[in-house]
Amino acid sequence: MALTVHPLDLGTLNVDKSGLTLRRGLGTRVDAPCLGYLILGGPTPILVDSGPCADPDWGTQHHNPFRRSPEQALEAALGHYGLAPADITTVIITHLHWDHCYGNASLPRARFVVQRKELAYAIAPLPCDAPIYESQLHPVHFLNSLERFDIVDGDCDIAPGVRCVLLPGHTPGLQGVLVTTEGERVMLASDHCPLYENFHSLVPTGIIHSLEAWYESTARIKQLADRILPGHDIRVLHPQALP
């Protein structure tokens, strides 16, 4: 059975667009869905990113205006595909920013694939990056599931047709997920490309650790993938609007 990729809408942030597109859109507020992805068709379902916290007040207080309807809960998103949280045993965490891994606590049987460079930086980031990891708050949320982390170093195969690809730039250890579906190679680019605009117009993400690494990683994606799916573009949820 061929692999298929399904976006999950796990919440909505309202952000200044310059946080998604470096030096562009300053002062323009946009709604940005928090996207996870479900890979089906293999021996077991694979989840890519578990999404933000369940508490809109917490997300709004510590980050940006955040809302989450009951339909955007991780449990509801999985239920749309006939799955319960306990059915998920493999989760690839693209990076440890709060809006991509808070749902770990809701997945009781899962193991989480995390890049070593990402974990090291998330524990002790530069001060400007601490808030987005919440590493200045205690207890640090992502450490609650640390004993279930499967630490990897660089590119690695997770299952037939599913490969983690190290894409530093947005963070030191961000990893994309390359999925070989029937007829094409799809890169789940996460926040390396929060919007399609980042990739197609070569505009770096507005939250950036290394510009040089971002451009190098983008060149890798162009070599490896036929198509990308970004981390926060609302058009992912409306296929008729996809570029």
C-alpha cells in the first residue's frame, strides 16, 4: 500500500507575518495554523509533530494570540482517521519549539524521534530563543517525555519510504521528513518553510538561528523532494488553493 500524507489542524496562532517571512510583512497580522502530519499506509501510522498546548490561555500568555477549538485537539484530529492517541507509537518531532511538541504528553505509547543537536540546543538555547522553547519555564514541558526520546544524529530512515533529513537554519537541529508516496517525494518541511512563500521565493523564515544554514538546507530540499508541505500555511488545509 502506498504511503499517504494527511495534514492535521492542531490550533491557530495569530502572528506578525515578519515572524514567518524575514523582513517582510512587518505589522501585518496573519492566522497561522499549527500543522501536524499523519503518514498512513505503512505498517503503523507515523505522526509528524504533536502540536501545541491544549490551553489557549497559556499559548496566548507566553507566545502569540492562540486559539484551539475542540475539533483542533490532537485526539479529535486523530479520530478523524479512526485513530486514538494510544494507536500512535512513532512520532517524528521536527523541532522542540512549543507549538510542535506539546502534544507529546497526550500520546501514552509513543516514542519520539528527535535530533541530538535539537535537544542540546533546546535545553540551553540563546536567551532570545528560550521563550519559544519555554526552556526558561519549569518544569520544561518537552523534558517530561525525555525517557521516550529516540535520539538520532543526522539523516536516518524511520520506516520504508519515511526518512528524517537534517535541515538546520530555523533551529540547529530541525529535521524535515521526506515521504516517498506513489509518484512523488514529499518533504514535510515544518518551520524551515512555515509558508510556501519561503520555499518558492527563497525568503527565510523570520525566526532564524543561521541564515547560511537555511539557504544550504533549502538547496538540499530542492535536490531531494518534488514537493514541500510547510509548517504553518493555511493553504495546506485547502488543497484547491495549493501552489
